[in-house]
Amino acid sequence: MDRFHELLSVVETLRSEKGCPWDRKQTFESLKSCLCEETEEVIEAIGRQDMENLCEELGDLLFLIVMYSQIAREQGVFSIEDVAEGACRKMVRRHPHVFGNPRDLSPEESLNLWNEIKKQEKDKKP
């Protein structure tokens, strides 16, 4: 089993009847403070250029993403696969200069294109 699937299994076990009472109790709302704290710790590790700590903190952040996705799966809302698929589709869609009609852009042009596509997507939503 690869490590990512092992993490999915660990979270599923933690949320199960045989798992941890604290983990079973968590909701989207209750994990918000953990999400803020772990995000801040990632930012601090980057600021210190502490790669060992950054790796650890990114793991904590990944754990929370998997935890949120597990809660959503239990509620029948979405799965981690849906999250990954959505991220892949968005990245491909917002990088037509890479995945569509390849062309060289400056970093600034790439960002402008990203923002233009993002705005178009937001304008289409009800």
C-alpha cells in the first residue's frame, strides 16, 4: 500500500467505531481552528527555511485535508478522489499555456492568465 492510501486508511480507522473518540467527534466546523493553526505553522516553517519542520507541518495539513474529505465521504457529500479530480481539472483548465496550446509566458503573464480564467469561471457561477 502506498503512503497516501495508508494515510486514508489511518484516518478512516481514527473515525471508525474502533477509532479515537476525539477524531470521531470532529466536524467541518470544529476542525477550523486546527486548519488555521497548521496553516500558520506551515507559513512559519517556510519563513524560517526549516525544511524538516516544513515537511512535518505539510503532513499535518495533509492529514486535515484527508480528515475533512473523510467527514464529507461519511456524509455522502464528496470524497478525497473528488477533491483530487477537481484540483487536477482546475490546474489543467487554468494553465492552457501548458496543457492546451503550449506557449512561453512570463510569470506575470501566467498569473494574469490565471486570474482572467478564474474571473471567467466565477462569472459563470450562479
